[in-house]
Amino acid sequence: MKKIIKYFLIIISSLVAIIITALILIWTISNNERKIAKNFTLLSSSGKYNEATELMHNALKKEFTLESFEKAFKNAKPYIETSFQSVNIENSVTTLEGTAKTADNCTSKLYFEILDEKIISFNISPIC
């Protein structure tokens, strides 16, 4: 019986170590993408549209012009905090989901897809 418990503990410990290693690896690999999404959110809500659009893929810039970008964010309150609860990396695309908050605690949901360190898709809703 003691051998079974010993093997069970070894297996559980190994699984926990593998899971922790995988989470650290995903966190480390996605660090740059999380910074890109955070900077984009903070810049776009602070009226720094040109800087924010530089983080977008060229194809997205054509779809979402600077004029439409300014129109979408002109009444936004500046976000002061972002956090990402979900990170998924698949087919070289990093998908991030999280939240952003303003100083008065208005919260928006964030969704980003990033390819080759450029935003290919995003959604911030509702824009505070």
C-alpha cells in the first residue's frame, strides 16, 4: 500500500511540475505580445492614435484607417490598468483576452490577435 501511495505522489508531483513549466513557458513566450496589447490599449485611449496604429499589422491599418480609429476612440477615457487572463498560442498567432480599467473603475473587455508582433485583430468593448 505504501508503494502505491509513493507512486501516486510521484505521478501527481510530476504532473504538477509539467503544468507549472508549461504555464511559465506560455507566460514567457507571450510576454512581448501582452506588452503590445497593453501599449495599444493605453495609447489608443489616451489619444495617441499614431503611436497606437504603429502596433497594428499593415492589413489592419488599411481596414481600420486612422480617421476611423480616431472616431472610435475620441470619447474614450484613458485606461490605466490592463490584465490578461487568457493566452492562447496557435499557428503563430497569439490570442489574448483580458480587461482594462480606467481611473474611475470603468472596465472593458479586451481581445487581441497578434501575429509577428503586430496586432491583426482587436476588440475593446465597451469603450469607457
